[in-house]
Amino acid sequence: FLVFFLELEADPNAIGGLVLLNVLILYPIIVASFVQFWKWKDNGWVINNVDEDGDGRMSCKEVVTYFGIGPIAVAFFFIGTLELFFFNDVYLATSVLLLLGAGLIGVLFLRDWAMNDFWLSAKYQSRADWLINGAQVAAFCGAILLGQDSRMYC
């Protein structure tokens, strides 16, 4: 708060204020996400059922315990990426958006791996093959169509 009042003179229209707000919001979310990931690792990669007490109904507490900080983190990372699109370089924002998508896909594969006794199911193996082959074809087509003068390779 001192930086906002002393350096930015409490001007909410300064771009530094948005950066400070992002740091204020995203830092605890990133730390909480890492803590949740390490707890999952320490528990032996066990995925619990949503209905913990077995009564057939999901309470709000059970849903929050099951999903944790994940949906909030994804929403704020997406908002941060949109801010990059509006206030910064489009190429940087596209790269961050691709990294966010790759991270989400990685978490889905990690979850399937943990649920199937540390093996990927056949469905996810075929999806991984499709993703890798599709990325190779897209990179090849991009290299052919865009040529050497493209900013894509900078």
C-alpha cells in the first residue's frame, strides 16, 4: 500500500496501480496453488471423492475442499492474460495464453495419471499422440506459410 500512496501518489489510473493489484491478488493465489500441489504430492497423489461423507449430496464445503483454489487461480490467470492483451504486447499475451492452456492440459493428464495407478489411460495416450502430432503439423505449416521474415520466430 505504501508504494501505491508514495510512488504512484494514489492515482488509480496509473498502469503501476494495475500491476500492484495483480501482484496483490496473484501472489497469494500462486502460493496457495503450490501448497495445494505439494499437499497432493505428500498424500501420495490420492484423489479424494467429492462426496466425502457418502450421504449422496454435495455440500458447499465438500466442493470447495475438492476443487480448492484451482478455479480461482485459472480465472485470475486468464484475467491477467487479457490485461496483457490490452496493455502490453500481443505476442507476449499469446505466449502466456498458450502456456496457460498447456498447464491446464498438463494438470488433466496428471490427474488421469494419478487416478490410474500412475499410468495414463488409453484414451489419454491417444489424446497425447494427437496433441503432439497436431503441434508438429501446425509448426511445420507455420514455418512454410509464414516464411523467414515472420515475427513469430523472434
